[in-house]
Amino acid sequence: MLVDIVKLVQKKGMKGKMGDWKEFLNSNDKKFGAGMSDPSKRSHEVLAAFLKTFSTDEDLKVSHLYPFLNIKLKALLIYILS
């Protein structure tokens, strides 16, 4: 689930407080950086940390094309942040 959400966020070019997915990786993973940007190759902790950088309601609007993911993303982020 986290992998799918990060891939969708990546595809939509969304940016959290620490930038987009690759910018986040460059600043948070000194070993691999964005060189290994495939979310499926990252730990759930890294994926969750990236998703935590999205905090406003506008950030959480993944896409009108994927309303079910929007609901799941909000629920997941509420769970992660609590």
C-alpha cells in the first residue's frame, strides 16, 4: 500500500515539506540517495517518513481520479502521525 501511494505521489509530481520523492531521498539517504529511487526497494520506514512530509489538506489530495486512495492516504497518514 505505501509503495503504491508513493508511486502515485511521484507520478503526480507532488512535493512535501522536503521536496519530491527524489529530493527527499537525496537529503535523507546519504548511502544511496535518489540513485535507487524505486519505492518498492525502500523500507516501509522510509516510505512512511516521506509521506509524513505531506501535512496539509491540499497535500493529501492525491488526485480526483483516485478518490479511494485519497481516503486511504488520509487514514494512513493519520495512523502514521499518531
